[in-house]
Amino acid sequence: MTVKKPVLNPQILNHPPVEQTGVEERSVRFTKRSIKGPSKMQGLELVLSMIDLTTLEGKDTPGKVNQLCTKAKHLHDHIPGLPTVAAICVYPSMVSVAKKALEGTKINVASVATAFPSGQSSLRIKLADTRLAVEQGADEVDMVISRGKFHAGEYAYVFDEIAAVKAACDKARLKVILETGELGTLDQVRKASTIAIAAGADFIKTSTGKIQPAATLPVTLVMLETIRDHFQKTGKKVGMKPAGGISKSKLALHYLVMVKETLGDVWLDKHWFRFGASSLANDVLMQVAKEKAGNYQSPNYFSID
Amino acid sequence: MAKKKKWEYSPAPESKQPAAIAGRYALFINGKWQKPSSGTYFNSINPATEEKLSEIATANETDVNKAVQAAKQAYEKYWKKISPTERGKYIFRIARIMQERARELAVTETLDGGKPIRESRDFDIPTAANHFFYYAGWADKLDFAFPNKKANSLGVAGQITPWNFPLLMAAWKIAPALATGNTVVLKPAETTSLTTLKLAEIIQEAELPPGVVNIITGDGQTGAWLTKHNDVNKIAFTGSTEVGKIIQHTLAGSQKKLTLELGGKGANIIFEDAPIDQAVEGVVNGIFFNQGHVCCAGSRLYVQESIAKKFIQKLKDRIGTLLVGDPMDKNTDIGAINSAQQLKTIQAYIKIGKAEGATFFETDCVLPKKGFFCRPTLFTNVAQSNRIAKEEIFGPVLSILTFRTDDEVIEKANNSPYGLSAGIWTDKGARIFNLSKRIRAGVIWANTYHLFDPTSPFGGYKESGFGREGGLQGLHPYVQLS
């Protein structure tokens, strides 16, 4: 039995152009909504539940990953009733460690793959990398697109590669990292998003966290608009994950406003929206504690793993 | 599974406290607050709550005469004589005090006019202050503005402002007049005098010589006396085309210089290669900014037929997310209609549109029980022959027409007695240049809408008026070159 291989429909490359000034103007408007009191608490808890707590370092060890998993499970036990983060995001070699540490919880393990972060390798290696992650038990795979091929205009290659990785993911959900900081313009962001979605991405994700600029509100808005247009055309939902550079609660809440006003309330769920971040969780926890206690507490009360 | 609670924003009403509105305002003549000789006052109300805010003096002919005489004397005695650099210093001072009192001005503007606090705070007040800053800089550089010529001041400028951007329009008028060495008698619109009266306080605080700026309040009759007055050397009017025509009649044969900034029916043109999502924003901003009370509003939308269906759907989705309600809430996108009378006008046009057979659409948002509110409204299947495509509605009502070719849309855009503004949305640079050359409109925005800057001239063609405000060109109406 052969599964029909998806093919790039060249028509999807004729997407509408993107005007940067307009996107920036619209992005500013999201920052002007008022979120305080109960609305802030609900928003902050939502943010916590959407975090992919991340460690992606050459010096990652089982010890470090175990500690991060403990943090994921016990965000701040002084405040009962807090949600856990959505997932832990690690390299493929650390998936089995994380998987074991998170056994019995609902926290997913996400693994980067496909010669992360540069993606400069052959398809064969990338697929092997993906399979390794999945075999080790990854629930989610965060792949990178081949930006070099993309800039060289080889869109079919980029598309086929994503489709092949998707096939290799089996049941794991695939997040496709565009690395928008290397794409240059918002037009290119729109194009890469369109290709990734058409090739079968379950999520599209802004950045690896290794390149500046990483996630920004304007870049995320263009990606959300691509998701919305795809949904309106096909009825299929795709998730969104901004990653890198979101370390403050206030900014995270601005992202939620953007999701709410662009895609609607259905997307305000960890199944459809994630934050890729390492230090965001503690800032959110500090804000939650402040809302409960009425005043800010020392950062020393919040564990760093 | 329990259904999750929907995440909503928190109400964020701005406090009325900073407005510090007095119970009663007199006339600001010759640097002093003077009781009107008519002895009568009229009420100023908050259009969002219909509550009375203050009582405002009605200036009669005697008061108008007093104000003009004060301006004339101030011109001869001080303003003509002091050095341009000193003039500039006074104007800078006004700008700085406006910034210091920005919150007070923003809250007052919203209470008085019904526009969302987000707009008065982020647009009206800062832009007004910027106009004073900008023209303060010109005061001692007029030789560079008009090389090899001498720019002579005119004398007394009589100025009449509209109710849609009260403080900003006062700034547009007063700043260039003062910078070029003229003195001023200004009459704000009847329904929105409060921020202009606060500007009078600021002028007092800035210690301008008495009589250099005089603020008189009242209705159209007060304005008529001002335009007729013999000692006024220049009239600058922003308002309806109807009144503009009357003023032109009045001034015919007189020596007075005149600038008119009147109505509009801006064409906002969307080509199939436009940045669609940003164009949707531009259309929303173009017609719903300030409840559509904008003379340069993009109230005629032309969409290329090939994308019309998709575009209109996106537009409907987007306006469904607009928050209509209490203008004092920081979340509010669309506030209150300025007056009961204006709401009546808008509702009459909506009736006309329906009767003419255009397809009506409004959002289903809940409107406050009190105050003057109108839902964001679209009419599709509109033709040039429909009144809602021809006449200025001055409210949150958009008429949507379609077109096929560049030439066709140029012809349609120009097929209007007005010529104030237009918007062009396309990815093709050459098309932008072609259209902006052939469309007769004072301002043409490309891939954006409603962007304003003190350095950029603003004004109209045809029945949208003549003369320019803003920029270097904005100095011309206030000087006689020799």
C-alpha cells in the first residue's frame, strides 16, 4: 500500500503581499488592551499552560534535564492549583531522560530534530534524526526548514522535506521552525508559513532561539494570518508557537490578545498555541504570586532549574 | 468536560477627575476671561452619557467686535513688533504646556466629543502639541521658507474649527498664524468647545501678550459675525461644504484672504495585488477612526471585483471584533457619535441606503443604553448613482463599490464633487504613481490610511476646499509675500 505523497501546489506561492508598516501598526494595537485583575490571572495561567519549557544547549546533561522536568512538574508549589507547562523541549539525545522523568504526567516531551538549529544536512540525516526522537518517545517534533534552499528559491525542496519529516513523525505532532530572523522580510515569512502548512505542519514556529531577532509580534501576526487564511479555506486548524525573546508576562499577554483577535478564542489553548521559552515561566509565576499576595516577592523564592 | 471560561479583557474606564472641567466658561478676550455681553450660556453635554458637562458663553456681535479689536490692538502693539525668535519661544511654550497637561486634555476631549480615550490620548493631543512644536520652529526661519522674498504678516486671522478634532484643528490653525506674526480670534464648534477653552488657559499660562489669541464661543451666528467683521484680514474655516459656500459668498469682493477645509468622500482603492490583511486594517482605520467623523475618511471603498467577495468577508470578520462603547474605556475602538443631531443624520443615510437597494450589514455588538451610538455599518452592492456613495455621511458607514480596471477606478474616484483624500492599496509602485497623479485629491495615501504629520500639507480640491494646512505650504495662507 502506498500513501499518496503530498506535492507542492505552485499556486499557493501566489499569496498576498505583506506591508510591514501596516503589520507593525496593527501589532501595536494589541498592546493597548486592558488586562488586569481576574482577566490578568486567567491570562497568566493560560500562558503557564502554554509554555514549552526549553533547554537546548551543547552542555545539556541528564542531570540538567531531570531538574528541568522537576521544575515543569512543580512550577511553584506554594500556590496550589497552578497548571503545569505544556511540554519540555530538548535535543533528541535527552528525550528518553525527559520521558522517564515526566512519566505519569500530562506534560509532553518535544524534541528538536533535523540538524537543529541550522538544518544544514542531508534529508537522510534529518529523517534519521527525526526517527531517533520519535523512537525515544517524543510526543512532538520541532524541525527546522532549510533556509538556504528557501533563499535559493527551491521551494519544492523545502516543501518535500517538511512532508518527509512529517511522515517520519508518525503520531508525534510536527512543529515547523521557519527561523524568521533569517528570512529577511515579512513577505518571506508569509511564504515560508504557507509552504510549511501545505506540507503538513501541525504547528508553525518562529525561531530556534539561536538567531536574533527571534519571535516578534509583527512576525507572529503574519504567521497567524496565514493560519487563519488556511483555516478559512480548508477548515483545518494549525497551531502557532512563537519562540525566543518572550521572557516577560506582559509581552506574553500581548501575544494572547493577538491570538484572540486574529484567530479567535478556540486557539487560546495549549493544543493550538505555545510559547517556546526558558525564563518566561518564572516571570509569570512572580506575577501570579503578586496578584495573590498583593505585592511582589523576591525572585529568590522562585526556583531556577 | 467543563467548558473553559472565555478569556475577556478587563474594563478600564479612565477617571473623569483629570479633566477638571469648570461649571461655566466665559469668553477669552484680550488675555482675560470676560462675561458675554449677551449674558447667555449654552450647555455642553457628554454625547456618551447625555450628561451636562459645563455651561459655555454665547458671544454676540459686541463680543465678536471686542475680540477682533483686542486682536487688532495686540497685533499693532506687540505681535508685529517682537522679534520672530521671541514669537517662536511663545509657541514652544504653548506646545510644552500642552504636553504637561496632556492627560487633562485627552480626558476632556473624550468627555466632550465622544471619541475613544485611546485616540485622544495617542493621536489628538500629541499631534496637536507637535503642530505647535513644528510651527514654533518656522517662526524665525521664514526667510528660508520663502527665499528672496519677504513674508509679511496679514493682521487678524479669524478662525472657525469643527467638532471632530477640536483641539487638533485649533492647533492646525493657531500655530501657523502665530508663527507668521498674525493675531487670532478663534471660534470652536458649539458642541466641542472645552479643549479649545483649555487651550486658552494654556495660552494664558504661557503668558502670551494679551489679545494675541482670543477664543470666543457660540453657534453659527457667532461665526458669521466673525467672518463678516471688517477688521479681520483672513478667514480660515474647517467644516461643512454648505457653510464653506456661505462664507465664500460673504467674503466675495472683500480683501480678506480665505482658506477652506471642507467635506470629503475619500476613495479607498483596493487592487487584487494589495497586501490584503493590511488593507483590511487600512479600510477599518479609514472609516471607523473617530466614528467616521473625519473629513478625509475613506468612506467610498473600491475593491477590484476579482477579490471583492474574499475582501468583504475579511472586512466583516474584522469589524466583528471592534469594541463599541464607553469612550472613556481604554479598550474601546469606537466611541460615541458626537451629537444627537449627527446621529440622526447618520441614521437617515442608513435608511436611504437601504431604500436605494444597497445590501446592508452591521455588526451585532451591544450598544450602551444611554448616549449616541451607531454600530459599524457596511453597504455592499453600491453604485456611483447611490446617494450613500455621493454624499458625505460623516459617520461609521462604509459604501462598497467594485471596479475592473485602473482607468475605471480613476474615473469613479474622480466622479465626486469632493477631492480631499484617497487611498491606494497595491504591490505595484508604478500603479501608485499613475493613480496618485490622476486622482484629484489633496492627500493620497499608498498602502496606508490616515497617517498625519505636521510637516505634511493637508487640504482639498474641488468642493473639499482650498489652501493647505500643515507643512511649509501651511505658512502661505498667513503671509503676504513681497
